[in-house]
Amino acid sequence: MSRLNVTVDHAAITRNVERLAAHAPGAEVMAVVKADAYGHGLVGASAAARAGGATWLGVAQPDEAIALREAGDAGRLLCWLYGPEAPFRLLIRRGVDLSASSLEVLDMIVAAARMAGEVARVHVCLDTGLSREGVRPEGLSALLDAALAADDAVVVVGAWSHLAWADQPGHPTIDRQADVFRDGVAAIEARGIALEVRHLANSAATLTRPDLHFDLVRPGIAVYGLPPVPDADGGDWGLEPAMRVTASLALVKDVPAGEGVSYGHEYTTPRDTRLGLVTAGYSDGIFRAAGSGRGPVAIGGRRHVIAGRVCMDQVVLDLGPDAPERAGDEVVLIGADGPSAREWAEAAGTIDYEIVCRFGGLKEKLPA
């Protein structure tokens, strides 16, 4: 059990979805809740997103889709990442929309639908330039032939793709991918297929490219209050971070100047000072790369950084001479009253997506 305490403000998630919907007034909202809702807890975060107006949820893995159905979610739900081992019949019976990114995947969906005696709802995934999942333009006709030939087993209800550089507004790949996407949609509709939803916009495009909203937007990181791109108005798009991560100060002691701190003595006290010991380390999700003066925390509103290396289950802080902190004080790693996930990402040389997945994914989620 981790020594970190993670709380999730579900009301913040609800408000974030409401604000994202306001940015795309002509489109529905699919809240992406893959990876345990980016570390925020799949079921609770999904319910909060629904409360904010998300008419769709999006997951990567089949077990996530099944978990939502078992928790009682009955709304539109898209699942998109799987291989031949996926429980296609179960997904189809539970009313989960499926992504077809190749002819082979479509054939598996068709076979499963016929065995289940159901009609599968399919979204054609178009590879518009990301080169991950998705059918390339030259393979689209064959996939559509197969889908139309199997109209007793599948109905194509959507077309979608994913942008490579949406978090850099103005990058030329965005327009190039959008053109390929529009061509793919036109090719699908030319075959007499009436699409319910066309969707391309992730969090960044939801906020910055209204021309790419189409019928549905798919925000992920922004649902949890982390801006994917800078807000020109300096307001973080009105988003509220939903995760708070805290630990406890276990020990406070005075040490003289010149003392080495933690393994390898990468930090030496520059003056007589007071050190604080925090009972959490890299086994709890604190990045080892964030040691030696980089990883930020706050105690009672005062900012500190990790002094020396991050250990497996503890870190040390240089609190300064005559520091007011005492054993038992709360140490805030992420929260409105402390550092942000973005600050931790900068300290660890990564992105805030990984920070919240790491902190949230290793421990039990507690309601705020």
C-alpha cells in the first residue's frame, strides 16, 4: 500500500466536461477514460464526465469497456485497441461500439457478431498520418466492401482518426491530416453509408480548432483539468485539475552545514538547516529523475524541493533554518495548494499525462 494519498475531485471533472462542451457547441463530447481515466479512477471519473454532459465515453482496452458496463454505465461507449484475443462477442452483446482499423479486425468483428446473433456497431479508424492504428487510404475500399457485404452483422456508424501534433497549434500536419480525414469520410459516404458520428478532435483540437469538431470531440487530458496547450488568456481554459496527491512529514531534525544528504551525497547542506523526511519514494510513484533539487512539494503553503536522491520509500527536504514544519504535517505533491502535475513533469523530464497516470495508477483512488 502506498504512503501517498490520492484524492480525486469528481465535481471538477464534471465542470471540466461542461467547459469543454461549451468550446464545441455543435458537437457531442466523448470523454476519454482509458488508462483508469488517466489515473483518476475509471468508474468514478466516467460517472462524473457523464454528469458534465459527455454523451460518449472512450476506452482503449476491452476490459475497461466491460468494467464500465458492469458498473452500470449504459450510454454510448467506444473501444478501440485490441487484437485477436479480444472478447468480441461479449463486447457486442454489451452494446459497445468497436473500432475497425483493418480488414482483419473487421473480419473478427463480423465473425463474432454472427456467433452472438447481434449487429455490431463499427467506427472505421482512418490512418491519416499518425501511422498507428487505422486503415490507410489505399486499404479503405476493401474494408468498406467487406462491411457492406456483412450488413447482417455490422453497421458502420462512425469514422475517426487521431492527430499527431494537435498540441502544437498551427503545425502543418494538422491540416494535412484533416484533409485526409475528410477524403476518407467522403469515400465512406459515397458508398451510401450514413455516418452517425465523425470524430477527429482530441483535447487540444477541441480547444483550438473548431473547424475540426465535426459531430463529436474526444477530449482526454483536459477532462482531468490539465491543459494540453497554453491558453492565450492565461486562464488554463477554465479547467480545474482534479487530482490531489499528498504524503506525510515523518521526521524533522536539525543538521549542521556541510552534511551530505541521501545516497551518493548529491546534495550537501549549504548552511545549518532543518531537514524533513517524507515517507514516500519511487516505489510510490515519485520519479527518481525528480531528485536532487527538482521535485517540488508544499507544506503549509511553503514550497520546497527534494534534496538529494529519491529513495525507494522516502525523500528528504531541506526545510531551511528555523523552519516551522513539524512531523505529521501534510506534504502536498500535487494540488491547488501545492505544485501542479505540469511542474512535476518538468522536474522529471516527462509529460503531465505520465505524472497523473503514475501517481494515480499505483494506489487506491479515494473520493474527494
